[in-house]
Amino acid sequence: MECCYRNQSDGLVVLRSDEEDFYMEKVVFPFDMISFNAPAAAKIMVWGYSNGSVEIVDSFVAGETNV
């Protein structure tokens, strides 16, 4: 399934998924948009720098739209 992600923050983020049959790590620069393929229902975590450390700042499921 083709997915798109737009980094709307002014900092670098890393998209990461470590599902059983799917592994991905992609760096997304500020205000960039990337597209990638992922299995339907794969959980994608968005890691970023927040409060002085690296932490999950957002997450989404491939194939689900967030309005």
C-alpha cells in the first residue's frame, strides 16, 4: 500500500516501523513530504526531538486517514 507523510514540524523526524514482516526507517526533513510502501495496518511511529530527548511524537496506521 502506498503511503505519504508530510513533516509539518521545523525539526527532523524519523519514521520507523518494526512490524513482524515489515521494517522501515526513513528520515524526513522539515516541511518535506515522502511516499513509501507499507503493508496495510502497519503501525508507523514518528520519532522526533522533544523536551531535550528523542521520543515518539506521533504515530499512524498505514491505510488509515487522519482528519
